[in-house]
Amino acid sequence: MTRKAPRRTAERILVHSLALFNRFGEPNVSTTMISAELRISPGNLYYHYPSKDELINTLFDQYQHALLELLAAAEDVHEAEDAWFFLHSLFELIWQYRFFYRDLNHLLSRNRHLETRFPDLLARKKAALRALLDALADAPAAAHDERARDAVAASMVVLLTYWLSYEYVLQPRSAMEPENAQDALLRGAWHVLGLLMPHLGEAARLQMLTLIDAYRPDAG
């Protein structure tokens, strides 16, 4: 049998670890479970990733890279439909790495890498969403409106960060299953759009209302 290249094995470990973390939650997945899923020895796993934290940190770095690329696209959002696509794309990426969000408090309490990096990601999300809000408004924010818009951007970040936890509390046995992803993401994007509505110009508000009606999810 031809031995697989180390890089290929390392990639397989990441793919299967992400799937297991997402399905069962990071605290419930051991390196023994990961190696059994891959049908490799624990020693082979440790050769590529000496600890579970190494696995988590590598997955986080992947997520961070993809997220920063996506947030950069906020500069191109000038229409309501663009905003909808941007927000839904954010939720899709969060879903792809959803264990970070479901297990966030646990991970931050024990992983220094995440503790120091995650706040910066939240700040970058807030900046991107504030730029999106300013772009969709008819005119630049007046001085008295600066705080209000900043608060809206922060509220949008909170929804993005904890929406899947909310879904999980409502349906702990099924919320994180792949077949429920689309409905959960639609509900999250729909609620974030709702936060934007009072701060939009008239034209953008009418476009947003049309989108909200078109993509209105089931109650959530």
C-alpha cells in the first residue's frame, strides 16, 4: 500500500476533526475519537498535531483567514440585495465552523490562542457591519446618530455570534444537524436585517422590505 503524504494526512485530520467538533461539540470529542474515526493510530495523529489545542488553533486560523476575506467584501455592499448576500455568507461561514460559536465560552476559558484572537475578529465584524450600515443610509451620519449606528453594528455582531447558541437552546437535539442549517441561517440573517431597517434610507428600506418578505423564514 502506498503511504499517503504527511500533508494529505494532516488535511484529513482537520476535515474529520471539524466534522466531529461540529456534530458533538468540542468538549465531547477526544483525540482518541478522532484517530478512531480516521482509522489511524493516536501516535500518527500526535505526529501532525501534538495536542487537541493544536487542532483547534489550526482550524481557527483557517476560519479567521476565510472570515477576513469575506469581511473585506463589505466595502462592495451598496444595495440591499448585496447586504442580504453578505449577511447570509457570514452566517454560512459561521455554520461551517459552528463549534467555535456553540462552545465559545468553554474554548475561551481554556485556550489562550482563541482568547487573544477572537475579540479582534469581533471588532473587525463590527467595523465591517458599520461600514455596511453607512453605505446603505442615504446620507452620512449626523453627530448625534453616530452612537446609534455604532450600537446597531454591535447588536448585529452579538446576533451573529450567539444566534446558533439561541437555535441550540430551542432545539438541542436537532439545531446543529446539517439538514436544519438553511432554516437556521435564514432566521439569523432575517433578524440581523431587521436591526438595519430603522437606519436605512427610504430606497434601501423598500428594497430591504422586499427581500425580507421574499426570504421570510419560519418563526424563530
